[in-house]
Amino acid sequence: MRLVILDDYDAASEWAAKYVRNRIHKFKPGPEKYFVLGLPTGSTPLGMYKKLIEFHQQGKLSFKYVKTFNMDEYVGIPSDHPESYHYYMYENFFKHIDIDPANAHLLDGNAPDLVKECDSFEKRITDAGGVHLFIGGIGPDGHIAFNEPGSSLVSRTRVKSLAVDTIQANARFFGGDVNKVPKMALTVGVGTVMDADEVMILITGVSKAFALYKAIEEGISHMWTVSTFQQHPKALFVCDEDATLELRVKTVKYFKGLMHVHNQEVQD
Ligand code: PGA
């Protein structure tokens, strides 16, 4: 497991974007060989998406031979609803890059048979050859996608009823009305993310500091689902200084001492 500590949110976002860019370049994708990315929504990855768009606009990065799979989607809100993850992805990323919309996969929260939709999403990932790099954010309770505390650490893509806390936290996006917040979502499982060749988790801000501590300094627990990546052969946590506030000084010092190695991964 690697922990990359940057000064602030902007630096962490830029580092993550450069990492993705270099991974894609190194893979040399083409018509016979697509690079497969797993993608998150939320406020944390916005800075990374912005940078990736910049690289694309500067002619330094193409998504022509990239396939994407998003982590989750609400059930029962139209895909053009401003809070749907379809809308988020289109507005914040896809409309600015050269990805073929047929290669940008999102779970359909309005599918007539939701279980079938989840099973077919898993199959689409398998048919694409699996995810090369799964990028995720986490919640302050250590959730990854909608795998909230208590979720099985071997879970697959499925329908989830959202915890009351999550519904209340999300009410701010629905005019403060909890009744308007979807009560269910479709989400990849922890096992789905674990199957990726590589996992990169973005963690920024003091509100995530306790979750980062639980993720890397304590044992694996289904009450902090992100902690499961301790067992992933290639897990990378990218964070800012604020997110390290609950870590031991020794941990921070150890990983900062390796930054010269990590930075080789993001060279221009
Ligand atoms: P955030 O959400 O990036 O908006 O903090 C992350 C999450 O809850 O998974």
C-alpha cells in the first residue's frame, strides 16, 4: 500500500490526474486494447477531472481508447436530474473529453429490473477485460461507493438501501428535503473494486482524517469498508495534509520519506 501526501487539495488533484495520464500513456491503448478506468463522483474528484480535461485540451491525453465504469448511481431519479451521477459525469468530465459515449458505462438506476442491471454491469466489466485502475473517494465513515459500514467486503454490484445518515447528509443536494433524497442506489461492491489491477483512493480534508486513520493504521473492518484495500496488491491512497491529521507522526514521516519514489510516477 502506498500513501502519497500532498500539501493541499489542488496538489493532490493534480498528482492524481498526472498519475492517471501516465498510466494511460504507459498502457498505449488502441482499437484492440482499451484502458479501463473505474470512476467516482462526489466533490473530491472534481479537481482531478478538471486537470484531466486540461491535459486533453492541451492535446496531451486522449480518451478515445478508454472505457470507464462508474461506481454507483441513485435509484429512481431521471438521468438528467442535476443530482444524478449520469448528469455529474457528463457535466464534469465526459462532455469535455473525446470518450465515445458507448464506452462510458454507468449503472442505470431506472432499469426495470435493478438486480439484472447490476449483474449485467459486472458482466460488462468482465467483458471489457476488468478494470485496470479503479479510482475512488470515501465518506467520513470510510465508505467506498455506497458500501456503507457493515457492507460485505466481498460484495458485488447490487441494489443498496441507503443508511439514514447518508440520506440526511445528501439532503443538502435535494433542497434540504430528506423526502426528496433517493432511498436506494446501485453500487459496485467492495469485491468489484478489489478485482481491479490497481486502486487509487482520493482522500482530502480534515473531515476525512479519521477515516484515513481507520483505513491505513487499524485492521481491516467491514465497519470501515475502505480499510479492505490494505489487502489489495496495488493500492494507492492520495491525500492532502489535512487528511493526515489523525495519523501518527511516524506514519506521515515514513510515507513522506518515500515521496521521491512516488513522484517518479507523475513525471511529465
Ligand atoms: P465527497 O464524497 O467526495 O463529496 O466527499 C465522497 C463519498 O461520500 O463517497
